[in-house]
Amino acid sequence: MPVPYRKDLVPLARKLRKNPTEPEKKLWFACLRQLKQLKGVKVYRQRPMLHYIVDFELRNAKLVVEIDGDSHYLKEASRVKDAERDAALAKYGYKVVRFTNEQVMKETERVCELIHRLVAERVNG
């Protein structure tokens, strides 16, 4: 069953897709855009899901990759909202994996290895 979304989020998602953050660009070019060729997994950037816009949806693996700035870790309200989002997506079978901007920028290879391992586990069972 596909995850429903609010159509009014599509213009904002397009805007975010056209103006990615540096960590989003780095992760996209370092490993995410090759997943379809390597593992047959379609990756969507800035994808509306439910009433959220996720950074990356890896559809076949039912995996969401989020790249979080400092505010996600410094503010209690942000952590609560992130947990609510993760739980809502889990109801549709999605696993959410989160990385900090710093992890993506400084530990790119390690982040990519983890994503590839999660994709392999979720696609191959």
C-alpha cells in the first residue's frame, strides 16, 4: 500500500529538490543515485510522505534517509517530532535512518556503507 501524501506539499518538495543542502548533494552523488543501477532501488529526493517531506525515500527497500541539522538534536521538540514521523512511517513498513550533517560531510564512506547494508538487508530479506 503506497504511503499517502498531501498534494499541497508537492510545490515545497520541488523547491527543496532544486535547492539541496550541501550534505544532501554530497550523499546523493556519493552513493544514493547509483542505488538503482547497483541494487534496483529507486531513490526519490525530497519526497512527500504523509504530511512530511522526507529527504530521501528508497522505495523498494522501504527505507527513508534523513539528514538532520543541529536543531534536530538540540531541541527537545524536534526530537519528539522526529520520533512521531518515524513511528508514522513505520506503520507503512518504512525504516527511518538519520544522519547528522557532520556525519555526511566527514564520514561519507561510512554513511554510504551503512545505507548500502540496510538496503541489502531490506531488499534481500
